[in-house]
Amino acid sequence: MFSPSQKVQDLQRFRQVLRIVYEEGSAALLDEIGQIEHFPFHKRIRASRQEMPGPQRARETLERLGTTYIKLGQVLSERPDIVPERYAEEFKKLQDSTPEFDPDVARRIVDEDVGMDNFSRFSEDPMASASIAQVHAAKLENGEEVVVKVRRPGIVEEVKEDLRILDFLAHEAENRSVKAERMRASSLVEEFGRWTRNELDLTEEAQNAAKFKENNSERENVYVPDVYQNLTSERVLTMERVRGSKITDQSAVSEADIGRKQLVKDSVEHMLRQYIVDGFFHADPHPSNVLVLEDGSIAYLDFGMMGREVRDRRNQMATMLVSMLNEDLEGYVSSLEEICYMDEGYDRQAIKRMARRNILEAEKSSFGDGGLLSIVMSLFSKTPEYGLHLPNTTALAAKSLAVTESIGMDVAPDLRVESDLKPVLKNCLRENNDLETSVETFASDVIRNKDVLEKAPTQLQNQLENDADTTVSVEANRDGSLLPAAALLTAGVLAYRFLPRDLALAISLVLGLGVLTRVF
């Protein structure tokens, strides 16, 4: 075991964290992760007799610990695969709100970083105040209305020290607890730390907003506000002010130039495209960050917490959802296995039983019945019991999709999953498997599946010989040309699988010439 002094710089804060946890009745937790030794002997004896605190006490502990721990609790509230559901529900009550700091301090920070002379007006009272920053309305010299986010003084040092403490405690927990090791506690804290550190640097949020705007520039009914890069720094973010109504505001939705069902379909489709097609998605799409404009467009705000996902997992998630809607049990379970980390002794039959129930629920589901993503999240919450663990970024995406769906449940509870979401998922899959993407993925698959590809021509020959109307003869030289030929043949099959018929035909003709030159 290594000393906290090797990982933690502020030992006083470290002791304060342990003391608060102990005082709030979580001494048994400290004992479990080997930190009770920092207390006198009589307190250690008392700890051995305590049970874990209930959900409410756990929430109150996080609130006493402050900003970083409140944010961690908010993340855990969306991870029923990690914490028991009753704790997850209680953690949803955690509010990231902090008393306002002095507006004169905000003005001084703005002046030091970007210059107050760029603004003709700067509101004294903030529009919103949170743990990391507060937001002020302002007007530029040219009359444009903007919002200015100003980072809270001293918050960087506080959060970074708490992240070091969490990292230390997570590694200690993994060393002592099989459960903590299986849930990859240190990986969770590392990912959480990355998101939180990015929130501290407002230039990161500015870059996120610019990338998000570029990704959605050609999509209808999506609006992303402009960022004023010349008026942005690590401590200050200046962004176009957007006036709209919360997407959950029924009266505003009724007045907007769009029907409520179409609005919900648009919002869900936008979220699916962000995740499946772009691999870069808004990870905090709660109603305050998703507005409806008068023309029915959906405007996104607050780009501090964004998620990134690798293409393979995005495809598998989409395939899993389509398999559910197609009542394809094997495809559903196989996609889930591809997404998750798998323990030794993984219970596939138990997962299949739960997946079968999911499919039956989805068959009769509308948003008002709970929603497709809610059904999937119920599966994710139980998979760790049977040896499957969801990657953190995928869990973040699932949470974001579920939040978007939950909003849809409020706005259009009678929207049907089967008829309205299945085409969207298929379009996203098709778009994500365009020619360029398929070629890149195929190249890596060739290398990874060398043995399978070497057998492909023989297997294809045997299959085609079973068709009375088709006769194919392939003779391959034994000079090393077999693998490239197999690759080209398989590429042709992939083209027909993923691309429009005319394009697939053209590609297959070119690939066919490649086979001829490689084999004969």
C-alpha cells in the first residue's frame, strides 16, 4: 500500500474528506477500502459494527463534501449498473447550485482576460450560478446580445485536489474489493476527472461548441449558438444569447411552428445522430440546455460536458437497438457482448433471459410506457450481476439518450417506438457505414481476421455450388495472392450489405477486376 502523501498534495483536505465520511455514518466504507486506519483505535472498533448508510445519508455526505463529490454523485445517479437503484434515485436530488460570487469579481476577471471595454452592458445579477461558473447577460459594443460565463475563483485548485483524492481512494478500493475491481472504479474516476477538468477550462467548452456546430451545420431544425473566440479564455466564455423555451414547456411547444410529435422525433433523431454518426455528443441534454425556438428548431446550450465514442461501439449500440425492434434475440445479445467488458464466468443464459424480456417490452412500447432507452437501461443496470460491464463513455451516451427520451415521454407520450425510431436507427447505421468508413473499417478487419479471410473463397465456392443456377470456379495461385483475393471478394459482399445497389454494383465490378489481377 502506498501513502496518500504520494498521491495527495493537500493532506488536510484528505483528512477532512475522511472525517466527513466517518461522521456521516460511512465508517464501514472506510474500513472496506482500508482508510479506517487513519482514525484512533476506538473509532475503528465502532466502524466494524456499522452498516453502510442509507441513500439519503449518502446523498447528504456528498453534499457536505462539496462540488467534486456532488458532480460525481450526479454521474452515479445515471449509473444503476454501478450503484443500487435506490441510491441512484436519491442521487438525482443532488443540485449543482452554489451561492453567487461577487459580480465585481466577475467583472474583474472578464476585464483581465478579454477586456470589459468590449461590452456596452454587463448585468450585475447573474442569470445562473453553479459550482464551477456563473453566467451573466451582456451586450457587445455592436449591440449583439451575449451571455458571459465566468469561472468561479479558486475552483480549479479545489477540484483538482479532490480528483487526486478520489483517484487515490479508487485505486485503494480496487486493491481491496473485488466489486470495486470489477466495476473498474479507477477507470470511472479517471473518466470523470477528464470530463470535470475539461469543464474547468472554458476554452475547451468553446472548442466543443465549435465542433458541435460544424457537425450539425447541414442538419435541419438544429441551432447551435456562436462562440466569440476572441472574447474567450480559460476563465471566460462569451457566447451568442439564444432566446427560446424549455423543450418541456408544453405551451411553448404548442406555439412553435412544429407539432409536438415531430419535435420529439427531431430531438431523438438529433441525439442518435450525434452519438451513432458523429461520435461526439451532448452529454448533458437536460431541459435547461435544450430549447425550442419559435420556428420549431432545437437549440443546444452548455457544451462543458461532451462525450466521444469509438465507431465500433456506436455501430454495436445501434445494431443492438435495431435487433431489439426486429425481435432478433441473438443479434441483441451479441451486440451487447461486443459493447461490454466481460468477466470470466459470464452467465450468457441469464443475459439472454433478460434480453428476451426486453424485446417483449419493446414490442408493445410507446414513450408513455417507458421508452426504448429506458428498457435498455434496465438491462444495463442488471448486467454486472452476470459478468457484463458497460464502458464509461457508452454509459454516458446511454444516459444522454435516455434523458432525451424522457423529455419525449413528457411531450409526446403516445409516440410509437416501432414506427418512429426504427427508420431513424437504420438511417444512422447506413450513414455511419458510408464508403469511406467501410473501407477504413474493412482494412483493419482484414488484418484482424486473416485466418477467416483465407478460408473465405473456399467457403463462398461451397455456398454458391449449392445454388443450381450459379456456377463459380476459382483457382488461386499459391504465391501469396489468396489473401488479397479473399479480401477483395469479401469487400464486394460488404458493399452489397451496406451500400445502395447501384453504388455496390459499381464497387463490386472494380473489386472483381482486382480479384482477377490478384488470382490469375
